[in-house]
Amino acid sequence: MREVAIIGAGSTKFGELWGQSFRALGLEAGMKAMASADLSGEEIDAVYIGNMSSRFIAQQHIDALVADYTGMAGRHIASTSIEAGGASGGVAFRQGVMAVASGMHDVVIVGGAEKMTDLDDDSVNEVLNGTTDADWEAGMGLSLTSLYAMIARRMIHDGIATREEIAACAYNSHFHGQFNKDAQFRKEIKLDTVLKAGPTAEPLTMFDGAPISDGASAVILCPLEDAKKYTDAYVKVAATAQASDSLALFQRKSITEFEATAVAAQQAYEMAGITAQDIKVAEVHDDYTVGGVMALQDLGLYKKGEAGKAFLDGSTKFDAGKIAINTSGGLKAKGYPIGAAGVSQIVELYAQLTNSANDRQVKDAKYGLAQSVGGTGSAVTVSILEAM
Amino acid sequence: MREVAIIGAGSTKFGELWGQSFRALGLEAGMKAMASADLSGEEIDAVYIGNMSSRFIAQQHIDALVADYTGMAGRHIASTSIEAGGASGGVAFRQGVMAVASGMHDVVIVGGAEKMTDLDDDSVNEVLNGTTDADWEAGMGLSLTSLYAMIARRMIHDGIATREEIAACAYNSHFHGQFNKDAQFRKEIKLDTVLKAGPTAEPLTMFDGAPISDGASAVILCPLEDAKKYTDAYVKVAATAQASDSLALFQRKSITEFEATAVAAQQAYEMAGITAQDIKVAEVHDDYTVGGVMALQDLGLYKKGEAGKAFLDGSTKFDAGKIAINTSGGLKAKGYPIGAAGVSQIVELYAQLTNSANDRQVKDAKYGLAQSVGGTGSAVTVSILEAM
């Protein structure tokens, strides 16, 4: 397998971007990534896109749309679109890595984009709930939020995390969001902001869930041996793994862990030849706070029962000298344009591992990990990047 | 790049399958493919799915759905879903090949499935028209059918094909459909059946377009060096290429050729180390008759102006001793469950190249080619299989 490097990365601002179309967002992220790699569009020979739902913009065939509006179609570049719910960006990244690793393509751009605010909230929620089991969950009136609320209740009941510890995941993301100029929310919050916000599905409140967002992110891949030709600021893709689980939550042995995360993490650590102890910075999928808490445990970064405490005592902050979590602001504060999420995690790790994360730079990180989740853990990708 | 083999293939019947769900269809095709490879589900370590629109079944996250309902989720197998309009199956196949070629996975199942008949025709057409440019085509009232009708008019005007020659593409597909027990339509038709059917968008009639169908297809991939462990009936994936073009038809230099087909074909021939003259059997994307005519020309199998004549004079029949085209019945007669289409082409070529195509067996074919098209040629895959 040919080794793969990331040689550039870029994101748009995330937020309610009324003035920018899906097309404009994708283009902006792509241009930033190419500029960061000191690369022209002419040098790219394949495009991968994570995008959750074309319903948001009444357009199928996102692969062709992106090729077209980035000018790649003029050279008939292969363009491929991936949908895997919240993991769309993570899966797209992994496919891009395979394209280079296989030798099929040399310079690949992986983008993720979503334009969600053009639909009303009910329609957005209908699409989001489509990541649950249409027959056995959504069809019965369950929403993604209510499923995560059940997980939270069970975590609290079993003593795995307290309500305050779960809320602290949102605090951690908002704390970091203030340092990220592209984040949707850039204000530090108090724990009470989460606890006393309006309820969505109890015990969760408005501040336990990531926002509805527009935005796009992109990274550029090439064979590791060619990376130096383009830039000195490159990182190695040490591993990228993917695992699945039942679509419906009730079919799991336990709802307080995502086995797909554990399996993908195990494969990724093996592939990278490291253990969880080597990870110094991680971007985890905190679309719901409780998901962030589970992630740290399922990834083996903390023991079961310890992750919530880490959020609460500040161990997860970029400058705490432990494992820095969601230094980008996470999905909660950075924003959650679904297809972009998994790619935006890679953008953050690229910044951290090339020492360009400015005010939120983690010190001496050799390995960074990104975890991207679809539905209630029915698809998970775990990728590990290595500083060079 | 590790060489890749196909060691098994299977399809459901295509048609209006009111009694079978999306899940049941996918499972049936997968089981048939595994049985054909003499393989158990335990041996599969990744799944790829071509699926055009989850709207047909009110379910996002098709990757997880398929992993779940095939039992793969129990072992947390990576599952990835691809949407590329009509090329969804073709692109999924190519991604599956890359997964094996890269060394990331060993035994991969590539499936394609669509359940279209649960929606009313207007809704189906709305989704199909979503493969055109939402802003500049569908948004202006253009449908996919009317775009292909414009192509047909131009072909006739420019003397590239007569109306009868275009219609002969449908005749050829129906001729072959009678030999395929899984085909939606199994009756030979007359040229007049096409010419005198009700108009859809002039000059095209009902018989110029592929039907709305349910169905699923699947193939099993593994490293070429391991193929013999499973079966003697295996074929080599000699090449798989993919190209893009503008989403909107009006942006092309010419609307009587799909450059994406020409580019992908050129890359595929180079990768396989052959020329168009080596192809003896081909499955081309005849979602509209005029698309089938263009395909033969753009693939270099016939010169511009000659393809329609080949359909009309019977050169394209399986036993004509020339290049056998759409021996499965093509999308026109076999049926067109969109995501399954590109994979079903590979299923047919696998049968032809392993001498198991029964009543429609092409003699002495060493190389077979499959072309899968999204929208009006905005995404095209060309794959070449080699008999072993």
C-alpha cells in the first residue's frame, strides 16, 4: 500500500451563510486547500466529496455538480460523492486515501460540504432523522435527538457520566470555538448555559446538540514520497479505518458505547503501529454532547466513567497538557454542516500537526486522531495523522 | 497496484417487484453473488453500494442499512454508499476495486440496488431530473428525457444517426432481453413498436427510454492472486476509469458525444493495455436509445455515424460475430433500477467471460467492457474485464 500525505487544507467559515450557495462554499474551501498546498487545480486528478443530503439543495449527482463548479469537469476529472450520514466526510476522506494508496490517482482533493439553512428546520430534521432506521425508529416517531437522549439517560443511570459531565463536552467545544475564526459560535459558555437551556429531548437541551450549519472543508492528498515537492507542511495519513453497526439503536448489546468506534479505533491503532496513549490531539464527533463523552471512552482515550470527568475538569483543553479534544470547537461550536464535518476534523488536525493552529496550538503532538460518526454509531471512521 | 479479480456475481430479477423491499432485494443479490463465489458472509471485509436516491425509500445512510440487513454490521464491516446518478453502480464498482487494489481490504462485495416503484411516477421523475442541473436545467422545466430528446434531434439533424437507427438500440436490447430470465421485459419487439409508441419528448417515445424498476445486483472482488482459492470461474479487472463533465448539457462543445465516455474509455484501454478493437462484448448505458448509440461511438467501438447502422443491421447481436452489445437486455429490456445498473453490467460481463451466459453466450470473448453514465454524461465509468 502506497503511503499517503496531506499537503494542504482549508475551510470556509461555518454558520448560517445565507449569502453563499452550496457551490460557492465548496469552491471556497477547495481554493483555500489548494492555496495551502501551493497547488493549482490543473494538478488535481480526482475529487471526493462528503455530502449528506442533496435534498437540502434539490440536486442529485453532487459528484458532477462539484466537478463542474470547481472547473474539474473541464478536464474530465473523476469525481465521487459519498453519503454516510454524519460520517459522510470521514468516509469520503478514507476513499480519497484509498484512491492514492491504490495508485489509481496521485493528487486528490477531498471535500465535504453541506448547505442546510435553505430548508426549514422541520425538513432538516426529517433528513437528519433519515439516518436512523426508517422502519423501526423514525417510522415510529423517534428522532436522532431522542435516541441520543436515551443514551444520555442510560449513561447517567449506569453512573458512567453525570449530567454535568455530559454538559461539559459542550463547554469544552465552546471554549475552543473562541479561538477558531471560522467557528459558528465563538463565545465561551458556562456549564449552566447548557443545563438551563430549553429542553430538546430530556435530559438534553438545546446546548447539547450541534447547530444546523452551512459550510465546506477540503484537504489535498498525494503520495507521501511526493509531498515535499509541494510543501514542507505535510502530515502522513498513518491510518484510516471504518466500521459499521446496526442502523437501529435497540439492536445493540449496549447503548452506552458505540462498538463501531471501538472496532475502527482498534484497526486504526494497529495500522498506525501505535496505541491510544500516543494520541495527543483528537477531533471527536460531538453532534450531541453525550456522543463526545462516549467517543473518548470507545476510542480508548479514557476508561469508561472517566471521559465526562475529563471534560468537566478541563483536561481536554488544548493547553492542559493531556489529550486535547475538539480544539477546532468541535461540531458543537465550530458548526455542523454535515458532509463537511469529517473533513473539517482533518483540517484541524492538519493545522495542529503542522504547528499552524495559532492561539489553540497543542504542544508536541506527534499523532492526531479524528472520529466521524453516522446516525447513532451505525457508521464510524477513525483516522490517525502523524506529524512529519 | 494490486491486481483485482471478480470471483462471483448475482442479480435479482428486475421489474416491478411490489412484494420485495429494498432490503430483501439487496440481500437476495448479495446471497446469490456469495453463493456463486462459494463464499460465506464471514469472509467479506468491506461492502460498497451504488444507490441513487434514498428518497425512494425515505432512508438516508444506505451504507449502514445494507451492512445491517446483510448481517455485516454484526462484524462491524466497513460499508460505503455511492451516489452518482445513473453511474452510481459503476462508481461503486470502481471504489470497490480501489479498496482491494490499495490493500485496504481483501474480499469486497459491491452491490447496487434501487427500489423505485414505491413512489408515484411524478416523484420518481423529480428525483431523476435531479441528476440534471437543478439551477439551469431542472429549474427551468427541462427533464432528463427532454435533454436526451434534444441530443436525438441533433444526431438526426447532423446525419449521425437516423430515427430508425436510434430506435434499433431498443430493438437490440429487447432482442437480448428474451434470453435473460432476470430481465424485466422478455419479448422481442419490432422497430415500429418503438417508432409508433406514445411520444415522451419528441422524437423519443416510450420505447426509447428504460423503464422504472426495482432490483439489485452484486459482485465479489478479491486480489487476483487469491481468486483460485475460491473458484475457477473468475475474471480479472483489467481496468476501471471514471471521468466527469459539466452537469448541464448546454455547456458542452458538442451534445452528440459524451466526452466523459471518451476520456474514461481512453484511460481504461491504456490501463488494460488494449485498444477498442479487442473488445468483443460490451454493456453500455442505454437508459435512452440515443445514449446507447452515442456510447458505441464515444467508446471507439464504432466511428461516428456507424453505431446506429450497427444496431439496425443486427451487428450488435450476441451471435453476429462482431461486438456483442447489451447481451443482458441492456437497461431498456433488463430494467433500470438505477443504483443496480452499473453493477448489473458487471454481472453480465462476468457471465459472458466465464462462459456461463447460456442462450446468449458470446463466443471467444477475451475482453468485456462496461460503460455506466450519470445524468447526461456528467459522470461516466468505463471498466474492462478480462477472461482468465
